Amino acid sequence: MGGAGALVAAGAAGYAGRDEIRRWWWRTSGRERPRTDGVLDHPGAEWVAASSANWRRAQRPDDYTVDRVVIHVVQGGYGDALRVFRDPLHEAAAHYVVRKDGHIAQTVRELDVAFHSGNRRFNERSIGIEHEGYVDRPGDFTDAMYVSSARLTARICARYRIPVDRAHIVAHSEVPGTDHTDPGPHWDWGRYLRLVREAPVS
């Protein structure tokens, strides 16, 4: 895990400088993609909008490179995650929440910056996926959850040309500066990456 963490942290300065130029060009160009409330980035997901206090409007990947997927565990239920993401005082939300039965809610558009990792640069460059359950309960990570989440991640990786490896699909605990431990020791990374590689992306 230490090696993966080092890879995660590498290149931050280059990323920041490159995207600073792109971001300011996009903001001053007068160009913005049309938006429709409730439009989904992942087919079959349920739209449950997070409070606008828990994310920031952006035009990714035009203003920020998207090159990471961050895996989270709620430390609670699916409904708990959706409830706090709708709370403007919570100050955090992930783009997606995956339920134990594989059902997915999208709460923030991928083009926007969700406040999910506790690190501004990582928020700007990543898609955050929450999973129902607790880090100390391996039974919470069901077959349906793994398969559904892997399909979601596979499509995200295909969309942004993100390599399917542990340097680019990372644990919340590996984000620089975080004090979180999720998804914890019971998350099966080998199985998950295999499922991501095998998942259809069309």
C-alpha cells in the first residue's frame, strides 16, 4: 500500500500547473456546456441531487484533468449517505453512492467538483464513489456491490482514459492529508480491479 500511496502523490505539482492554465482559459473563454437538471453520467443510476453547498460547479475535463477514482465506504447505510449529501451543513458529497444490492445513486455531475476526499486538488481531479457499509464488516461488501461499482468505475475510466490500476483507482485513505481509513482492510482490491477490467464499457 505504501508504494501505491507514493504513486498517488507523485506528479501533483505538474498536474496543478497544467490545469491552472486550462481552468482559467475555460472560465474566460465564455464557453460552457449546456446543462439539464437530473441528467445522468451513468445509465441506470438514480438522480438524488446533493446540496449545492457540497460541490463546486466546473467544466471537467475541460478545466480540470480527471485522472483518479476514489473509493469510499459510508460508515453507514445508503440512505444515510444520501441524507447527509443533501444537507448543506455537511460540507461533503461524492459523485455516486452504491447500495449493497448494486443500485447506484448519482448525487453530483461528473463535470462538477464534489467535496469528497478532503483534499482540494484530489477533489478537482477525481470521481468519488461511496459504498454502503462499514469498514470493519466484510460482509457489507456484497457480490452485487462489487460488480455494480466495477461497471461504474470501468465506464469512468473509459470516459476519461484513466488507467485501471492502483495508482489511479485509490482508497480514500490514500489521499494525501486525509484522516480517513476507508474502504479499509476488507475491501478486495484484487477482485475489484479484475472486475473493472472485465466490465463492459459500452
